[in-house]
Amino acid sequence: MKASRRYTLTLSCPDRVGIVAAVSGFFASHGGWIVEASYHADTNTGRFFMRQEILADSLPFDVIGLRSHFAAVATEFAMDWQVSDSARKKRLVILVSKQDHCLNDLLHRWRSGELEVDIPCVISNHEDLRSFVEWHGIPFHYVAMPNLEESGKAAAFAKIASLFDQCQGDTLVLARFMQILPPDLCRRYAGRVINIHHSFLPSFAGAKPYHQAFERGVKLIGATCHYVTEALDDGPIIEQDTVRIDHGDSVEDMVRYGRDIEKTVLARGLRYHVESRVLVSGNKTVVFK
């Protein structure tokens, strides 16, 4: 059975009395049927966070009209807010290098309908996965990434940004893309670039985290799905998970265990993002699961 069309309102604002009443009262006054509601008051920052899903056909206006009518309430409470429409699928552009486990998982979820998004293209700095991507009927773009030439890298990232803009991408997904995005791209697409890091951040940021974990002798390894910022592997965390290891596990064992965690953590974090369940608060997130 196909889910009913819904509008999702997300917002944050300075905490005060009357926010919930104002929002719910607004929808009630227009006959809006709220089917899911989540709230969080952060006593440390003094901010209030909210997410509400409303049946689209219960309102007398479309999503543009909703934004127009709600603007007065948002202004009164100094809200940072947005409204998404379930009828419009988010457009994900995936960046990948040679490792295919995260890409394979995402394409399987997309093909089966579990992940309800559009994937207008996949971009890679290697040709290895072209046939696999094109088998799914998805355009594949190879963008050479010079190792040492900074001018060449700048041109390559400019090409990636151009492809992302041309296909009207909503979110850029780094599915084990083994390159560091330049600061200007991080700023340009703030809150729209998601990475999977093969470590339980903030431990073992950067390259070869499983090797770092092995040398440190940790008993837990993990993976982290986070928003990309200018600071390497330091963006707001969306989702994490771990697996227990012991002294008998080699680096190769840890890499193998880690692949399974990376896939599930990226898929969960991406789903939360696509469903507008993630609100950024400084370098932290509020995730309404």
C-alpha cells in the first residue's frame, strides 16, 4: 500500500512557552492532520527542535501555500525552518572510489524501493565501477583526480560540483570516496554532503583508521555517518555503530567486520537525512528516529 503524501515541517528556535501550541494551532486552524510529531528542548543551548508530518490532502493549499501561510508563525518565534514534500524524491549524487560495498548496498536499497530517492548519477575518480553502475541504468562519470597537482585537483572538484548542480542534486553522498573535499565545496554545500567514515569518531580520524585501531589495541571498532565540514572527519554526527573485537583479530579481520558496519550506518544515516529527521545544532545533531 502506497504511503499517503505528507509535508514534513522541521524547525529550531529559541525555547519559550507557546511554540507547540502555535504550530499545532496553525495546522488545526487549516484542518491539517498531524500524523507524526517529535520535540526536543536543549537546556544547554536554550533552543527548541521540532519535526511534524502532516497529511498533504488535509490542507487547503499546496506546499508553496503552506510555506507562505506558515511564515508569520516562523517570524514570531524566530524559527529556522523548512518544509519538505514526500511527493518530491530527494536526488542523491554518489561519490565513490574503488571500494564498492557501500555503493552496492545503496543501489540495492534504491532498486528494491527501500530507499525512496532518485540517483541521477554516480561520480568516481576511478573507472573500476562503471559497468556495475551502468548495469543499474545510472549514468557514470569519471573525473580524474591528480595526486599531486593542486590545480588539477581544483579543476576536478569544480567538475564534480558542476555535475552535481547540472543534475539538480540535493545531497552529495561520499560512499567511501577516498579524497578530501576542498573547503570551498564544504561551505558551498553545507549540510548537504554526507560521508561514511570507517571509524567510531572522534577516535582515529583520517587515513587507515583500522590500522590505527589495531595498533592501539581497542576492543571496539565502528563507523560514523556525518556531515562533511572543512575540518576533516569532524562534522556533525548523524549515526554510529560498533562491533566488538579481541586480541586475535587481525587488521584484515577488522576491515572485513567494518565493511558491514559501514553499509548499515551509512544507510541509516542517509535515511534519517532524506526523511528530514536530522536537525543540526552547532557541531551536534538532533535526530528524530
